[in-house]
Amino acid sequence: VLYFAASSALTGMLAGLLSLFAMYLSLFIKNRLCVVCVPMIAHYFVDNYIVNWLKLPDWLSISYTFTSEIKMWQNSYISVLYACGMAGLGIGLFTVLITKKIRKGL
């Protein structure tokens, strides 16, 4: 039960980050269909292109970070805490960016 709870929490954090990214882009792009497609496109682009082109380590990949099947670190708890930390950083970053854009527009 704990495994399923942690797995669903990791998937929810990834979905939340991607939806915040789409919300940030919706402040610039007015096409609703494009904004709806952005989370999946961003996930695919970051995992398949940016990580491979720049030869970044696996621990910076979205698939490795927010997947419960792959333990990046030797301890499962550290892997979950790392994913929570990355999600917290992403949420904080997108919150600041969205707030700045909205205040700038007012």
C-alpha cells in the first residue's frame, strides 16, 4: 500500500509541475489547444532531447526522478525525498514566474 501511495504521489507531483508549466505558457500563448498539449510535449522534449543532447546525468531526467520503479539512489526514501525536493523547487520557480508575469500585466 505504501508503494502505491508513493508512486501515485510521484506521478501527481510530475503532473502538477507540468500543469504549472502549461499555466505559465498560457500567459504568453492564447491558443488553448497548444496550452493543453504543452505538458506532454514538455515531458517528451526534456526527456528525449535535452538530457540526451547535453549528455546530462540520469538523475536530472524527469523519467528517473518521478518514477518509483527506478531507484536513482540506493535508498528508496532518499529517491522519494529527492523527487519531492525537485518538485518543490519547480513549484517555487513557476510560482515566482507566474506571479511576476501577472503583476507585470496589471
